Amino acid sequence: MSKTFREWDVEQPTMFPATVLDFVPSGHIAHFVRNLVVEQLNLANIVNQYSEQRGYPPYHPVMMTALILYAYCQGIYASRRIAKACEQRVDFMAITGRQEPDFRTISDFRKRHLSALEGLFGQVLKLCQKAGMVKLAHVALDGTRIAGNAAKDQTLKYSRLKRNEQELAEEVAGWFREAERQDAEEDAEYGSDRRGDELPDWVSDKQKRLEKIRQAKAELEAEAKAEAERKKAEDEAKRPRNRARDPIPETPAEDAKRNLSDGDSRLLKTSQGYVQGYNAQAAVDADSQVIVAQTLSNERNDLKHLIPLVDQIEANTQDGLKELSADSGYYSEQNLDQLQQRTVRGYIATGRRDKDGTWHGDVGPLGKQMRGRFEQGGRSTRYRLRKQTVEPVFGIIKSARGFRQFLMRGLNKAKGEWSLLCTVHNILKLANQTA
């Protein structure tokens, strides 16, 4: 006797028409993100940009916003992969209503509204605050280096930029002379009415590279001149200066570097070597791992970010910060003094400490007070909350959700991407809280 199986016919029509929502479980994160965008977020800055009545109707901006946020929740960042998911995945269809924007539309929407999308971080944070997830009893700060859309081998020193500019200029000029000579020969041989004035294809790439080198060289020179003017103003405000003995250079140092593919990115040191990218900063609430402040820069160290992040926390939450922890990259006497003025109890590492309790590195009076606070706390010091608070957040973003390189070039666009990542992190925390 043969086994009886359930009937299987993929072409069998259903008795009642099904919607795409029927294929996605009711508790799925796709429904949460869609409802959050539709019901909770204010997208006036995006929607109001569509005022032209003529032309073919565009995709709804609210749907496109929900699509991008949900794609980031799923660790899908490239526009081509998002467009493919709209065609193949029912959870994405639950966001789009089975509409299928192509990758160019998705990419253009993200670039056009990046500034407005960046502003969603504050709105989502307020929702987390309403849900009781932001207590500010202890906040941990840290930074992580993320690669930019730039190749390390395209980072050149100013001295090499000058040398390459001269060499390429001479080479391109030689090509133009050779092209003119060939044109003259062809005119004599074939007649002046025949085409023969086009430059060879091999000229164009070299010409473009020469233009990039000149642009990078000009940016370095402009930065050096601005720095010289800044120092000059500072010195004139303090004391007279012997310009003949100690002149301020208005050209970059010979070893100053600039990347040709993304001039805003910098060569940054990490534990795995160097990356050509940006320094991403986050302040994370210890009770919920919600990001309460974030920023991004191309600075090589973290020192300048501490106080701006503290101010951003209070501006975002309209509440006072009680405790803060950060590693030694944020230590300076000025930073500790600013924390005291803001009545924030800080736990900031001031150097390396051996197992026998010996500290390494010279510190000022406030640094010595901080060391005494660490010694008083012993193994139960509040500083231990830093590693279990902020570092896992970076691990989730980079490893669990797979974001290890910015897609767009330039500091402002990378800032927008980082803000989107932090917004999505908080959305997922909020979804878990309300589940």
C-alpha cells in the first residue's frame, strides 16, 4: 500500500484573493517598521519636496523611507540588493505593497533625502525615551573606524602629488603634440575634410587622473593656507612673533596626504591595521544599549568628540546626563574640567595600569583625581560598564548586520549613512522592547 501525501499544486488558485500581508507573520519586524514610519515618524521634510504636479507619479516617499529603513534592519545596504529583495522577498513586499522600484530610484531617493533621513535619529530616540528605554544613569562613549568608499593605494603624499602632476602634465602635453602632428600628417594625406582630429582613447583616463591629482593638491594647499591663517591669528592675539626666524608655511608639508577617490577620508589606525575611512562615534545608554548621541568625523583621535557628544545627549533627550565612561582616548584635563562644570560624574581612563596598581603616563591634577576614583572603585568600578555597553553595539552593526564600509563618498554623506545605521539600531531595540 503506497503512502498518501498532501496535494501539491503550485498553480492551484486560491478561493479568496490573498494579500501580501497574509504571507508575512503578524509579529514580523517588517510590520513594525512599516507601521512605525506611517504612524509615528514625521516625514514632512521629505514629502514636502514633492510639489510638482506634472510628470509621472513617483513612488510614495513614505513607502521609500520605510523600504530603506527596513533594508538596513536586514543588513542590506546596496541599492541593487534592495531592488532585488523587492522582487523576491515577501517581507519586503509587505513594505512596498508589491511595488518594485529599481536600484537607480532607490539610490537617488537615498542621496536626495539623506539629510532628512539623518534627522530621523532624533525622532526614533524620543520614541525610545517614551518607552522608558533611556535612563541616562550611565552612558558609555567610544569610537570605531569604518572604511570609506576609497582605496588605500590612492592615498598620495603632497610631494608625490606635485611630482605626479608635473609628470602627467608633461605626458599629456606630449600626447597633444603627437595628436596634432598626426592630424597634420593625415590632413596632408587624406585631406582636411576627413575626420582625424579625435584624441586617442588612451588620453582620457590619464587626463582625468591628472585632474584628480590637481584637485587633491589644491585641497591640501587650501587646508595648509587656512591653518597658517588660523595660527597667525592666534599668535597675533597672544604675542608678537619673529616672522623671519619662525615663518608659518602656507603650503602643505611634503608628507601631507590626500586620497584621490574620497578626499574627505583619512588613513586611520585600527587593531587590524590601517583603513581608509572615517571615525564613527556613539554614546550608548547602559540600561538598554540605545544610542543616545552619534557623530562621524575624519579625525584620527577621539579627544575632541567627548564634550560635543555630551551636549548632544542633553539636546536629544532634554535631560541631564548623570554618569559617563570612556577610554583613555578621550582623556584631557580640559575634558575632565568640562564634565565637572556639567556635573557629570566621569569614569575616563587616564593611562595604562598594571596589575600591581602602577599607573603609566603623566597626568594633571584632575587626572590624578580620576585615578583615585578608579582605585576606590576597585573591581566594581563603574568603568567596567563601558565594554559591555558600547563595544557590543559596534559589534552588532559591523558583524551581525554586516556594515563594514560606507557606500557614499564625502564626509557629509558618510555622516548621513552613520546616522541611518544608528537610527535602525534604535528601531530594532524599540521593536524588541515592545514585542
